[in-house]
Amino acid sequence: SQVLDTKDVQVFKVTVNGQDAQFAFGEKHSFKGTPLEITFPNELRRGQEAIVEISFESSPQSSALQWFTPEQTSGKKHPFLFSQCQVQFI
């Protein structure tokens, strides 16, 4: 499984290597947000790569995911999404 921090985001679907994965939210923490635990559909071997795709929607008050407008980026053409969270592998 994999645990990610989330805050003020709504998750609709998670896939791992193209297969639907189960996911659940843990108990909300006042400043860390809410842990999102993803259960992989298949066991991974040591060193095996996994592509995790998360369909989500953020909100303007979200501090976990933030956007730079195109004008705030070096190329000035595309917005930029960044995260202030850490990934924890279990």
C-alpha cells in the first residue's frame, strides 16, 4: 500500500498500473490534512515500478496542492501544479 497526505482535495478514482485500486481516507489531522491510503490491486516485486494515477479535484483553499498561473512560471505559457506534501511507502 501507499499513503499520501491530502488536504482539501476530493478523490474520485485511483489506478495502479492501469488497474483500479481501492483507496480510503484516514482520520483528519488539524494541520497535516487527511491520509489517503491506496491498496495496490496486485503485489509488487522489489524494484518493480508502479504508475499510480489519481483522479481528483482540488479547491481554492487547498494548501496541499497549489497552482502557479502561467504568468508566474518561467515559460509564461502553462500553469504549474505543485505539492507541499511527502509520500510515505509502507
